[in-house]
Amino acid sequence: MQYSKKYLKINGFTLIESMLGIMIIGLMSGSIMVGITTFEKKIFEIRLKEQAFEELRNYTNFLGSRIAVGETLEPPPSSGTSVVIYQREVDDTHKDIYSATMNYLRPGRYYPDIDGDGIEDECPSCYGETYHLYTWIAWPNESDIKRTLEFDTYQIKLNN
């Protein structure tokens, strides 16, 4: 008995084709999961940096306002000022996850070069004194490498 070719056609996939399809789907889903995880880590690092920036900006503004009103700043603490930049709420309590250390260099009087000769000049006719203020914040990341942000600013203390 002879069969025609149209009746011998087998529908479906072979074992090798099925395994190859499963492997390709597995690799694609794995790469998508790795991409999502990497994206979430980067977003978290950006949020930490943004919070650290806000804390440092507030700290620098606070120190600058103290200089502007004529207060003398005490020497900076050797270990810095600790501030929480990320906390998680667990069972109605806040758990500190990441904390940062802020500090500053004691501001020194800054004399600008008024006449352009390359030498800093005192200005008796100026309306105030200029102070150089340098602040920074450092926080660890997951690999214990310190990340830092620095502000190098000048603050004017107006004369009465």
C-alpha cells in the first residue's frame, strides 16, 4: 500500500526545536530581569545622591546664613555631622538604612584681587567681608565605596 506524501506530513515540533525555543525564551527573560535589576539599582543610587544633595545644600545654606549675620562658627567636628539620607519604614518604625557624614572647613576670610595685579587686596571701601566656605557630604554605596558631593562657595558678611 502506498501513501501519498500529503498524508505523511507530521504536524508539531521535534524535541530539539522545542528545547531550542525554551532556551531562547529563558535567555531573553533572564536578560530582561538583569536589565530591570540594574535599572532599579541605578534609580536608587540617583535617589540617594539627590537626598544627599538636598541635605548638603541645606547645611551649606545654614552655615552661610550664620556667617552672613556675623556669628563665628565653631571648629568643625572631626568626625563630621551624621545625617540619615535613606530610611525604610518597618512595622511603624523608621529603620535607618543609609546615613551620610557632612562636614566643612572653617571659613577663612577671602580677599579678592581688585586691581587685577594678581595679588589679593584688602578692600576697606567694600561693604562687607567675603568668606570662603567649603562643605562636603560622603555616603557609602553597596560596595562600601564612599560617594561624595562638595560645595565650594563664598559668603558675604555685610558691614553695619
